[in-house]
Amino acid sequence: MVDLRPNPLFQEFAVANINWQAAPPPALVPIHGVGFYKIGGEVAVQQRMSLELAVDDEPLTHFDSGLVQTEVRFPLIDVTVSIPGGQCDNTVIVLKAAPVTAATK
């Protein structure tokens, strides 16, 4: 994540070079893309993640969490993104992330 310009209410980040793997059985599914993440707010801490993702062999598709409250403190991230307006066959990604430390490398 790349820290973007200061904002009085939100910290904003570019999410670059996404290279994830999801683990639904029976095999890992590659996920690639880019997007942005912001966290902050006036009263409650809120977050939004908006991504353009290619899941497996599919073309880039927009995924968004909307502006939602968070229960974890940054730099931890716990957010769910999905395809806006998706119905029965919507792809949902639950992202739980933490900084990499020397102990976890």
C-alpha cells in the first residue's frame, strides 16, 4: 500500500500490485489487481476498499466494500469486498491483513 496525500478525515492508500491467492477447495485461485483503501472518520472509524481485480482467468472486475465501520485498529485490515449490485452468483472476498514483521517472514 502506498500512502497518498494527507486528508483531514481519512488516511488514503493506493493498493498496488495485488498478487493474492484464495484457497477454496480443490486448488488455489490467483487474484491480481489494483485499487485504493481509506480509513478514518469524524465520529466512528470507517473504512472503504475499492479494487479492480482479476479473479482466476476472469477479466478485471470492480469490487467494493462501501464505506463501513471497522472493529480493528489500523494497520490491521478486516474488510469484505464484493461486486456492487451482484445478486445470487456474486463473488465475495473477505480480506484480513496485517503488516509483515521479521517474525512472520
